[in-house]
Amino acid sequence: MAALAHHVPRKWLGHAVLANTFRHPALLAKQATVMDHVTDGRFIVGLGAGWHEGEHEAFGIPLPPIRERIDRLESAAAVLRALFSSEARHEPGVTLDDRFYPLRGAVNDPAPRSASGPPIWLGGQKPRGIALAARSGSGWLMPGNRAGEIGYLVEKRDAMLTALEVAGRDPAGFTFAAQVSCGATAEHRAAALESARAFIKVGAQHVILGMAPSLGPEHLRLIAREVAEPLAEQAP
């Protein structure tokens, strides 16, 4: 783990986003705790309700109706928070009366390196998901199928700010993450840089730079040099 941490100094790692239907949140909490140590407290749990029917069918994983998926996402966020809490760091552990994922004296040992555990970014897009992110999340991610859509981020940002106010939370501690597709050419990367800058102007504190995995590591280096580094230079 020390070797991996050495290669990602001051960098954050995370998911955008995991499907909650694929694993029990207690297992996810343990996996996230390992990554929290690997990254020296710089791991982000990106979590959504799950939606891709083909992925579920391929692996024989049930895909409940959307209402139940959001119910389960709400429960999963509570379980993660409970297992990242100070109470879960030692006996007698934490107990949570949840209808999907109950905990009985659960202990997360070794505990996360960071005091409150990894940040949890939630991917809800509709009113109930946005309200859940406002109550239980550390941030919100726009979906990859809306990458580059400034108007979409503005719309959801305004809805989230209202939801944060209702939840009694300070928006200053909440992260809005945009997504930009970087394409396959220098022209695409230049456009992605301008799009990312536009997202920052309308309130995004984080921009996910997307690429097709088939393009390989050399393309990743080009994105780092031509998009990510210029963005980092203008960061406050």
C-alpha cells in the first residue's frame, strides 16, 4: 500500500459512480477504508442507486424498481456513515436498525485514516436523490451521459442549493462535480479544457475528465498535460 500511496501524492482517487446494487454497503465500507489508507485519506466514495439493466442481467444481479433502489441507496449511505464514525472504531461498535442493511455491534477496525472516513459523493438526479445527497452526501456528481452540459449542472446546482438549505447544511462544505469528455484529438482536448473552465465559473469545484479506456495510457498523459495541468494552474 505504501508503494501505491507514493505514486499518488496529493492526488484524490474515487469512483463515479459505484452501483449500490452490486455490493453490501458494509463490504464497501471496508474496501473504502483500505483505499483511505492507501491514499493517505484521499479517497472518495462515489455511489449511485444503480440503473444499467444489461450489467445486472450479465452478472445475475437483481435490479429492483427505482423506488426500492433509492430506498436502498438511502440505507447504504447511513451504513457507510455509521461504519466511518468514531463509534465503529472500537467495541461495542455501532448498531443500526435498518430494514435492508441492519448492523449489530459492528466494528470497522482498522478504522479509516481520516477522522470522518472517506467523503461520500452521491449521484441522484431527481428530487428524491438530490434531497438524499443534500442530507447525507459530501458532494454530488453529474452523470456521464450529461457530460459537458453546463445548463444541466446549473439546474441541478440550484436544486441542490435549495435542498441543502432545507437540510440546514452549509453549501460551502459541499462539492459539485462536473463531467467533461476529452475525446480523442488535440481539438477535443482543447474544447474539454474550455468546457471545464466554464463549469468552474458556474460553481463546480471538481471536474471529472472522461476518456475511452481503449485509448490507453498515452492518451491519459495527453489529457493530464493539456487539460488537467492547465486547470490546476488556475485553481485558487
